[in-house]
Amino acid sequence: MRKKAVRQLPLDFAGTQKLTKEWYKLYRNIHEILEATPAITDLVHADLTQGEKKLKRNIEGIASESILRLAIVQQIEGLSFREVIVRVDDSEMLSFFCRFYDDPVISHSKYATLVNMIAPLTWEKINELIVKFARDKKGFKGKQLRIDTTAVETDIHFPTDSSLLCDCAKVLSRLLGYVRQIDAGLVGNRRTRLRHAKRLAQKIARGGKALHKATRKKWYGKLIAATERAMAWAAEVREKIGAGKARVTGPLEVIALQSLADEIGTYLPLAEQCVYQARERVLNEQPVPNDQKIFSIFEPHTELLIRGKAGKDVEFGHMLELQQIEGGLITHYAAHVKRPAEPPLLEKAIARHKDLFGKVPDVCATDKGFYSGQAVERAEELGVKKVCVPKKGRRDEQEEKREKSRWFKLAQAFRAGIEGTISVLKRVFGLWRCLREGWAHFQSWAGTGVLAHNLVLLART
């Protein structure tokens, strides 16, 4: 049976340097916050217990609370799965904080399996509990609210039609190779011609915009044909596995083959989409709408974000919505699978703030992306005294006077503070790019980043 928590020994560590003492104090204060909100451990324990039932095995010896604390350390220190295990194993203080003490630290692979069992909704609930703790114990009143959105990238290379086709050929060839290792009769002696596909993709990439149109079409035609050969072969092997034509009869081999067939079934539709958009865009010279494109076969949920930022016109990822009050506490976050229209977010944010603090904020400030006459009127109807949303485009005399007033400028100065918070989230807490795979893990990554930010803020308050 999974353990929920382990008895905490005192975190009485004293360094010789000022920075070391501050570091020890930070984790000591975070420990006190976690001890004051035991419901957080209950949420994590429920997810891990449920996840192990689905996994049909129990990773014993590690308490649920230790996994939570490892995730917090990983995000605060900006470490990978491997690095956080090495750091905790090497540091007596972090080993005590994560409640391993003199016991062996969990391996990085088991830790990754367990932390990925914690659902995105659980991270949202944990952040809500931390905000309620700040409201009740730290005196955060929520009189001022600022809202903004930012882009968080997924972990993909810059997508081009040639690179996507090459990715499809690589993945399908690799899966066919795995099937051949288990049962060579299913695959046969044919070659995947992967080297040919790689060379074509390399030629297209090196040619760039200087490549003649006829030559580009010729090479793309060959690359599409090579990818379609790999797709047809993979589909044939998948059908054979489904029809039970494998020669191996061992239970482990049968399970492995079925797993590979399922993986082939996952990638085939993505490969078909890549072939379709390459044929339409390059060979037929027809545009494909962005919402119908795929930008990565490994992160197919990725969205193209055209934001016009200096030095980065487009980004590939998802929009993250943030709500923050005075003092820098992030009271709510939301990752959006599709980029939302910003004006409707204003009313929802005020409603959430009222549910959390029992009243609407006195001041609500955003940038001009949230502006619409209806959204501003609705915010005022909800009871917000000062709605500070600059208008897009031309303003009349009354609007000019309003935006030049002292209270409006002060509110906009307050709003600018969230830009600094976004910078800290990206530089310090890893929200510039999600290093986990899949949409659910993208949401969890955002949740752990916001949680780490809030814990560090409260620990230093």
C-alpha cells in the first residue's frame, strides 16, 4: 500500500555563507507552508494511488509527499528529471526536505512515471489551496487584479514540410525495425530507404529560398513518395499483427508487438496529414489554413501563435492566461489548447476573483488586447470601481481624458508588473518551454511553474 507521508525531521541546517543561509531558509519556509496545508498531500496521494491501479503495479517505498516535494525542487531549481535526483541525492538538506533522510533516493525513471500521474486538475487545486493559505494566513486582500496572457512553447524543432516528412519516415522506419527484432517474418527483407529520405530533406533545407521551384517540387515529390512507401509498409505490418499472423507465441512478445502496432496506428494519421499539407502547399501551390496544419508529429496539439514580438514573429505552443493580485501572488492560471479571444476572459477573471476573495477587486487592469466596449461595461456592472483597459485604435475626447487621468496611469503602472512576473516564470521557473510530452503534461508543467513561483513568493514574504 502506498504511503502518504513520512514523519518530518527538523530542517535545522546552518550554512557559513549568507546565500546558503537564505537558501536553507527558503526551503524551511516552504516546508512550513506545505505542513500548514495537508490537503495538498491528500490530493497528490489520491492521484498516485489511482495511477498505480491503472498501471497495475505499485512503486513502493516512496511516500506521495516525497514526489510532490521533488516536483517543487525540480521547478524551483530548474532541473531535468535526472538532475533533480542527483541534486537531492547529493544535498543532505534537500534529502531531508523531500523526506528521504538516509534512505535511497528514487530513480529518475520511477520519479518521472509517478509525477506524470498527477493530473492537471490536481495542480490547479493545489494552487488554489496555496492562494487560500495566502489569503487567510499572509494577509493578501485581492484589492487589485491584473490579467495577461503569454505564449509557452512546446518542445519541438521549427517545422517545415520537409522536416515533418522526414520525421514521419524516421519514426515509422524505427518502429518497423523494432517489429523486425521480435518477428522478422512480419516485416520481410525490404528496405525502408530512410537514408534516401534524409538526404532529400537535407537537400531541400540547404537549398532554402534560393532553390528553383521546379527542383524543389521534384525533390518534394520524391520525399513524399519515400514517406508514403514507409506508411504503406507500416500499415501492412500493423494489419498482419492485428490478424494474428505473427510467428512468435510468447506472451511478452505478443504484448510487445501489439504495443508497436498501437504506436504505428498513432503515427499513421499524423503522417497522412503531413503528406497532405506538403502536397497541397508545395506541389499544388495551394494554401492550407493554420488550424488544419500539424506542426509536430510528437506534439500534435501544438498551435501556431502569430504574435509579432521583436525577434520572434511566430511561436509554436499554447497561450497561458495569468491572474495576479497586489503583492505578486498568481491567483489563477489556465493553459488554452486554442488561442482564445481575450475580451471574454475579463468577465470570467473577475467572477473567479469574487469566488476566491468574496468581492470584486477595486482595480482591474489589463493591456489593450482585452478591450471591447461590452467587456468594459460588463466589468463595471459587476462592481469594479476602476476598469483600466486601454482602447485599441482611435479615441474620442472623453476616452483620451480618461486614459490620461492619474488613476488610469497608476493602474497601468500596476499592470506592467505582470510583465516582470512573466519574465520570472520563463527565466527562473521554466515556463519559456514545456519539456514534457503531451497536452495533459503541458498543463501540469504550467501548474508546477506557477506553484513554484507562489511558494517562493510566500516563503520570502
